[in-house]
Amino acid sequence: MNEKVSLSHECTRAIMKLMYCPHCRGMSSVKPCNNYCLNVVKGCLANQADLNTEWKYLMDSLAVVADRIDGPYNVDTVIGTIHVRIAEAISNLQENKDSLTAKVFQGCGNPKISTKGSSSEDKKRRGKVPLEEKSSAQALKMLVLDAKGNLTALKTYWITLPGSLCSKKVMASSAADDKCWNGMTKGSYLPEVMGDGLANQINNPEVEVDITKPDMTIRQQIMQLKIMTNRLGNANIGNDVDFQDASDDMSGSGSGDSCPDDVCGKRLSKSPSTRQPETHAIPKQSGHGISGASSRSLPSAFLLLLSVAFIAAQHLCRAAVGRVTSSLLISNAKAACNEELLRQEGVTFCVNVTRQQPFPSLQQVRGIRVPVFDDPAEDLYRYFGQCSDAIEEAVKSGGKCLVYCKNGRSRSAAVCTAYLMRHRQLPLRDAFQAVKAARPVAEPNAGFWSQLQRYEEDLQIPKQPDLLSKGLKNSNV
């Protein structure tokens, strides 16, 4: 965070006196007194020591994240279904090979058939498969273990830095040495050691510190630490966190758009698709400066964990399953593929409202796919009735239904809302509030919201006085 700390004039003067004045006095072999060195460095790093409180909180949050990464929510679980996605892509290619081939030939022209056979050298080159010494899973596990081992020590990094600098860089004498350089001569150092932080330097005998002028850069870093800790904390308890996300569905990450009044009233349309929901038996998935970094470097494992933590938090923040009714659940795709979670919830049927996300691997769980992107122009309306009836059939048979999309915000929320309107006769406003209570991040995009309004009209459900579009517009999700 502070690889180099700029020194004030007073700090530079104090360090010169600490390090070089003994040489001028003919005492080059005399080491500086330890407490004298501590007061000088604490005065120079007074602002940096104020990072300590928020730094410790961040370390605690990272330790929790490390436990989560090393537990059931590890990266292997996140990417473990990639083979299913590839299989679905191949299946989709096979189903549409004629139209795809025609498009390729139209854009690129007819291919020329090469009569030249592959050389033996080419075959050898294509046949080589690099061997990995360690699997990515094992490498991640070792990284997490290494980081966890350092987090405890790093919690006190900023307040132990002065002692580390004095012992390793300045090579100060021991605290009991009474024949050390005390700033004036060889002897004992009598002043007491100051506390840590800017406020405790008001009586520092070695460095004049203006405690009324805190370093603004450090204050900004303290605020950043608070933000990072807050995000990780919220992510770990399942609350929504405003992380930027890239979509695998080419549709804005499934996050949904806000629904302003001038948009929600309009009906966005797209050429109707002839594709029906696909029914599946879920397959079994097999200048001057004091160098802080040089005296006590932050381990690279920790820095890597910090990066991984935000990626993990992005998935963890929405991992919980929301309970819309006793038999209707809503979640994101990651939670939907958590076998242990599905067993605990007793899920027997899934509605997968995506084109590309996988199904859970439990054979006893059946499901349907609604192949739409999270695009306001998509026609999700045409699936409302079929999905609602499928959910109701699963519920009446004594099962539980899980509706999910990539992030559990837009598509899945719209389908759950439509179900409550159709089979619970709830008006749009009440139906959506029930979904949002179960899944606070729920927010259908503008197009889906317009389609839900049309569906309410078609079902002839009486509207409530307050249109929910105002609530959507002002909701902070």
C-alpha cells in the first residue's frame, strides 16, 4: 500500500541525526538506542500507523474469504461444470449445423478442399499435450493455505513496522543497552516510547509532528480499506455487492436494468421465437523515502488472495437461495449447481432461465430450460404461462421448484413474479414484492417489466394504487 513513504523535513532531520551523527562524533561503532529509533520511526510513520484498525478488519474479512475459497464454494465448484457447457454448445451446433454452415459459407465463401495431407511433423506438433506438474485445484489450495498462514501476522503489520525497521534496517541496540547512541551521546535513552498513530505523537521528543494536519492520501486509503472490508463482509453473509460482472450470456450479466416510468409503460417487442422451453432429465455430471516493503514485504500469496477474494465475493454475494414461497425458490446459477444445497432444500424441479447455464447434476431433479438472454428485447412473455404451470405441477406433486438465471436478478425474478400472478392471483406489485423479499437483488430489466405489466392486464388482476415502477426506479439494488 505504501511501498515508499515521503518524509517531511522534520523526519529527514531526525533520521539524519539517528543514523549519521554518531559518525560525526567519532562513535561509528555505537548503535542507536532501540527506544530512540522507535520514537523517530513512529514519528515518521505516524499517519501510516492509523491504517492499523481498518487493516485488521480487512485481514479478518480476508481470512473468512480464504475459508470460503477452501471450502464448498471453491473455484473448482464454480468451473466444475464447464464440460457440461461445452457439451451443450456442441449439441446446439449439431442441431443448427445447416443454418450455421450456410451463414459461414455466405460470409466467408465456399472453402477450398486441400489435397495436401498433413505432414508427420504437423501431426506430432498437434499431438503434443503439455503435462501440468500440478493441477490448478492443488495450486489454488496451496495458495490459499499459504495466504491463510500469513494473514494473522499481517494483522499487526502497520504497528509492528517501526520495530521491524529498527531491528532490521537501523540495527538498533537492545532495549536494555545503556551504552547506545541516544541522540546526544553514548548512554541510556530516557524518554518513553510514544504510542502508535498520529494522535499519540503530540509529545514525540524526536520528530515534530503536526497532529492537526493528517495525510489526506492516508485518509483516502483508510476509506478504501473500509469499503473493501464492507464489501467482503456483505458478500460473506449473502448480501448484494456492487461488483462489475461480465456476462456469459451476451446480455449485461443478468443484472437487470432499473425500470423508470417512461420505459416500463412501453412494450418492447422482438420477432417471436419459435423455440419452445426444452425439457430435460438432468444428466449426471461426472526522492527521500523510507522503504517499508524492503523491511517486511507483504507476501505475494496475500496479494493474489486479495484479487481472488473479490472474484470469489462476486459469486458468494448471491450464493444463497431465496424462498419465495414454501415450495418456490430463486437463486443464481452457481447456487443451483450446489448439490448439497439442493438436497438440503429438497429441490425436485428446476426452471433454468438461460441459454447457456448448466443444470444441476442430481438425477432426481428434473427441469426445463427457457432459452432467453437477459435482453429487454427478448420475448419472455410467451413462456410465462408454460413456466408457471410447470412450477405449479411440481408444487402440487409435493416437490419444490428452483427458478434460476445467471445472477438470479432479472430473468428468474420475472418468471417467479409471473407464477405468483397466475397461480396465486397476486397483482404485479405484491407479487414482485414477495420475490424481492426473498431475493433482495431481484430486478427484472425494463423489457421484462413491461411484459409483466402486459401479463397482469391479460390475467385481469386488479392493479394497486402505487405502481411498482416507482419503487424499482428508486430501489438501490
